[in-house]
Amino acid sequence: MEEQSDKTERLREVSRMVKPIISGLPETLGGTNLQRQMGELIDAQNEAWKLKLKKIYEEFIIEMKELEASDIDLGGGGCDGKIWYRIHGFKNPIKTEHTLSKKETDILLLNLLVPYQRKKLFSRQNFDFSYTIKQEDGLDQRFRADMYYDMEHLAMNMRRIDNEIRPFKDLELHPEVAKALSLKYFQYGLTLITGITGSGKSSTLDTIVDANNRSMEAHVVIIASPVELVHEPIRSIIRHREVGRDVPSFKEGAIQALRQDPDIIIIGELRDPDTIMTALEITDSGHKTYGTLHTSSAMESIDRIIGEVPVAEQERIRMRLADVLTCVISQKLVPSLDGKRVLAKEVLLATPSVKAAIRNNNIGEIYQMLMEGGSQGMHTLEQNLKLLYDRGEISREVALNQSNNKKRMIKLLDPTAVDKLNTMVG
């Protein structure tokens, strides 16, 4: 109850602090014009006021680690004046006796940005940025943030970046897959880490970068939007280039990287045809490249790469992808029986058979190759979910709900179930 009272008082203090600004705003202003006026009034405040308001917000994000919260959301009509945390996959509001109005949250959020950042927000009506706070232990705590509009008022999601890198062995990858991910064994090739938003792609990529950083003398260029975890050089040079701050785009960052003598190039997101084609080209030039995609399976990832380019270019891209692809890891974070989340994944290695299937546009054959490729480290998402179920880490319901191929999942959980179902239908 005392903790709830403390949070309530923080929100009341926000309301008290921003009241004079709100009272000075014309009633007729709305949308970006309203926020521009707010920004000017914020800039007119003294530094002590700005710092105090920022510190109140930072107290909420500092508490995320203790609560095991991955995300914080606030602002706009959608949050109903409350602050929300995502804890182990579920979003719930903080219980307080005071809520913030939309205008109060607008000012709280605008105060986190410097003038040039606000300018970008107003022009695009969306702004991705990184946020860092100093902690008592001397380590920086970093966050990835997205500020945007919700019915003419500001809203924001901020994700906590874990400073602790997951050990490579915790990915539980087959030795053949581990070799494919290592610069020590493969000096070139494209690896895709895929999954929906919040599936842990960045964490997996950080683990792979860290493993290479510890095992090889090399030069790693990371192009991200924004930069999340910052890697300290161990055996490798590690460059962090943030889109919008250090480089104008993913594509331009990748092209520039070729002139920087890299061994590994990390492209944070293959989000458009130009970036995808650039990734294929730089890999084809003899570099080891990693990128992420918002896809839920290995086959969907291959289809997405090919489908993103114009039809006239697809045959050429299909051939190039078959030449350069090394590995695809498609993953999800699924609810576990201990109330947390566990990593489930599908792993594809670009074997000669897989490459032939891509060249011949027989992507549908790859699922069978995944199912039968266990000796090489390959497996489907459904096979991995079955393994987690057999270990007692997830429930049967979760295994079924999180699978991409429900019929195959049922067959794995109960080999006679599909036959029974077909008999009943017949």
C-alpha cells in the first residue's frame, strides 16, 4: 500500500508541476500545434524544473528491472491516464489513486526530448530513439523508445534493454548451427533472426555478436534503429551506428560499412526492398551479415525476402539468396509454467537441398527438410514446442496455441489424434 501511495504522489507531483504550463495554453490549439506550444513553454522553464520532471519519470523506468517488466506504456487516450507495464508478456496498469490527463502526459513526454528530437517527432508524427540513465552501480541502463500520436496526443512505448547478455550455450543450438553463426568457421553468408515484435530477436542477435566478440579478432559494424545494448570490445572492434544519428538509413549504413574494412555487418532490420537487396549484395561480396525480419517461420522469411522486390527482380534475388543464405532462426517467447516466458525457435540451415529448393521456387518443400534435418541441427517450431512440453516447461495448450502448423502440432502431441480426426470426418 505504501508503494502504491508513493507512485500516486509522483503522479500528483507531475500534475502540480505542469499545471502552470497547461493554464498558459490556448484552448483552440490541438495536435502538433499544441505540442509545439508545449515545447516552447518547456524550454522556458529552468533546468531544475526540467530535471525534476525527468527524474519523476525515470523512477518508474528504474523500477522495471525489479518488477521484471520489459516495457512501459503511457500517454494518449489508450492508456486512460495510467502507466502500464508489460510483465512476462502481459500488460497491466500501475495501481494508483491519481491519473494524468492527456495534456499532462504530453508535457511529461515532451520533456524527455531535446528540441531537435521534438522537431523530428512533429514532422514525422513518430520518433524512435534510445534513452539512457546512469545507475548507482555505474552501469548505464538503456531503453528503446517509440513516441507517437494517439488521437492528437502523445503516447510512448519504452522497452528496457537488458545489460546482461544471454550465454550462447543457453540458445541450445546444434554444433553445426553454432559453426554457421561463427566467423571462425564461416567468413561469409547471411543469417536471418526472425520473429514478431517482442520475440527476443535483438537479444539473440546480441548473444551471437558477443560470442564472435569473444572468439575472434575482427571488426563488427552494428547498424541499428535505435542502438540498444552497447557491446564492449573484447577481441573485436565493435562499431555502433544509429540510424538517424550516425547514419541516414540502414541501406546507407550497410554501403558505408563496406569501406570500413568489416568482417561482420549487423543490419538491425531488413525493412524495405532497398535494404534487403543491399544486404544480399554485401553478403555476396564476401562478408558475414546478420539481419532481422518480422516473420514467424523460416519459410515465411524466404518468401518475404523474395516477395519484397519487384516481380521482374525476383528470379535474380531468389538465385542470390540461395547462394548467400547460411541460417534462419525464427523464434517466439512463449508463456512458461513458472509464469515467465521461454524461448521457442525454428532453425533452418542452408544445406544444398535447401538451396536447391530456393532456386527452384519450391519453398513448400523446406518444411519437410526442417522436420528431417535433426542430425544437422534443424527443426521446426512445432518440434521445439514439443521438446519444451516434454521437459515440463510449457503446457499443452501453449504448445498448440503458439505453433504455426496446428495439425502438425496435434500430431506431435498425440500421434493418433489426426488419424482419429480424419476417421471421424470420413
